[in-house]
Amino acid sequence: MQFINTASYRFMPLQELSALQARAKALLNKHNIFGTLIIAPEGWNANFCATPENWRAFSQELSDWPEFHNVDWKISYSEKIPFWSTKVRRKKETIAFGEPLSPDAVIGARLSPKELKEWLDTEQDVVLLDTRNDYEIEKGTFRGAIDFKLERFRDFPEQLRARVKDLQDKKVVMFCTGGIRCEKASALALKLGLKDVYQLEGGILRYLENVGNDHYEGACFVFDDRETLSTMKTA
């Protein structure tokens, strides 16, 4: 049997987190969905796995909720379930960075996988900045990307501040696994004075899904039992 794996996030103000946590957990259990949903005042971050039939029923019902309307899910497939529990967690941030992303924050321009591939194919003068942790980058990254040697994403602000002068007047393209870290990283870069900042829309997962692994070396680390993906295998 083939299982569908889905990932997405959304930054938006959330209130009454306890009630949302209870509703979400009940709906996940109702449709036998495995994985983790993190909810925070700044938004949510989700990674799920289910049979295709269960996912269709769940996502259809979930899409009626304002918080999950018109979600762009990144999709891959696996022969087994990489999660063996269902968790809905409340946290201060969707991903630890040291400061929440405000609703009015200016973030880097979104760059589609196709556009990035075209830039790299034509050898445009861009700086690729990997915002992930060192153990993730060891599994694979874009050729020539800058690696801050992070042990945790919370260390990114300090490292960026130390290097911001080197990135002035550069066209900087930030990327991560699914896009969520680049929302915060690109917002900080603009706040620190960088002018030409982009974020890879949908992250590495969407790049592999849409254009393959051109210009990408190795595999993509994922936070479940699969550990890495070298392609976004389709059904």
C-alpha cells in the first residue's frame, strides 16, 4: 500500500489555541491521520501521513476551517507510514527562532522552483543561502550554497547579523525544507538592511516535486522516519 505524506504551514494570527487544539486532534483521529500539527499565536505548521482515501476525506473537511482554507500542500508518497502517532502541540512559535513573525512583517519575494532553476541554468549572479541546520545540510543541498553551520535554527539571527555586510548588494535566495524557515529568515534579512532577498517558494520539497534535482546534490532531510528524500515520488 502507498501512503500520502503532506506538509504545509501558514503564518496568521491564531487565538483560542486550546479550543483549536482539541478540534484538530478530534478531526485527525476521526480520519486516522498520523503526524504532527504545531499551532502558535503566529500560525501553524503541519506534517501528516495517511492513506489517500483518508487524506481526501480529512482535507476536504479541514478546508472548511478558516485557518486551513486553500492550503497549498506539498505531497510525497511512501510505502509505509513515517509517523506512528498523532500530535497537536501548542507552542510560542511555529518554529523556534527567538521572535514571532508579525502579521505585517515584510518577507522576501517568493521565487518559484522553475524560476530558480532558470536562474541557475543561466548562471545568474545569485547567493544561495541554506537556512537549515548542519545535520540536514550534510544530507544534501544546492551546489555552492552558503552553510552557516547551525546547530539549531534559533542560531540563525546571530550568524546572519555577523555576515550581513558580506551580503550587501547581493541577490540572496534563501531556502529550507518546506519554506517556513525562510519566511522568518528573509524577514530578518530585510529588517537588517538587505535589499534583494528572495525565498524559494515551497522549499526544497517543492523544488524536487516540480523540477527534479537539477543543481541539487544529495538528498533532502525530513523530520520523520524516512529521514531523507531524493525525489518527490508520485503515485
